[in-house]
Amino acid sequence: MAKHSKKTKTVKNLEPDDCRWPIGDPQHADFHFCGAQKIEGRPYCQHHWDMSFNPSKLGQRSKVPNLQVKQAA
């Protein structure tokens, strides 16, 4: 996992190279961002970039509806 900043990163002190993965509820005072070194050209560090494509890593199951595809007439 990428090295994390020792200082809590908020909207006020988030720097250009900081991971923007949100942590907590934006409506609570302790809301912050990961703050680790982000991947060049990406908004997140490697750890959170990987998680953004695999929700099972978060301990959650993907809730994709069962869609039925109809053939065109």
C-alpha cells in the first residue's frame, strides 16, 4: 500500500499528489481523504485504485440488477 500522510487530509490541505479516496461521511467533522501518494494521472493511490475496480475488496458484494436483454425485432 502507498505511504500515508501523517496529517489528516481535508479539502483545505489536500495537495495535488494526494490520494483523493474519501474516508467517512462528508457531513461529519472527521471526514477526510486518504492522502497517500497518488498514481501519476490517477486520482487515487495504488491501493484505492485497485479497490475502485473491485468492490469485493471492500467487503461488499456488487449489487448489479439481473437485467434481461431483449432481442431486436
